[in-house]
Amino acid sequence: MGRKGALFSVPFIYDPVTGKYVSNTIDIARHLDAAYPNTPPAFPAGSEALIAAFDDLWHEKVRHIRS
């Protein structure tokens, strides 16, 4: 049986340690960095503004493609 139609996924996690559900890639990275400060960060120090700007631009461009 072949798959018909497009397959989509949504970035979403449940963190059983904190009991939080988090969606959106940027929010997931922020949550992980805040909840687990003794692990390697998702965002290198000082890069969050650049990453957020890229994410905003990416979503703006993808929205135009889907329209």
C-alpha cells in the first residue's frame, strides 16, 4: 500500500520532567535551554536574535509558497 497525499509533521514535545507541552521549534529550543541549563545549549550564546530573525523570515517565505 502506498501513501497518498502529503505528509506533514509539527514540531511538538512533551517534557515529562517539567510537565510542559511545547510546540514551535524556537519555543522548544528555548524551553530546553531554560529547563536543562547543565546540558549543551540549543542556541549558541548570543545567537538567539539571529536565529529568531531567520525563523521569522522562513515562516514568511513558506506562507507565500503555500498560498
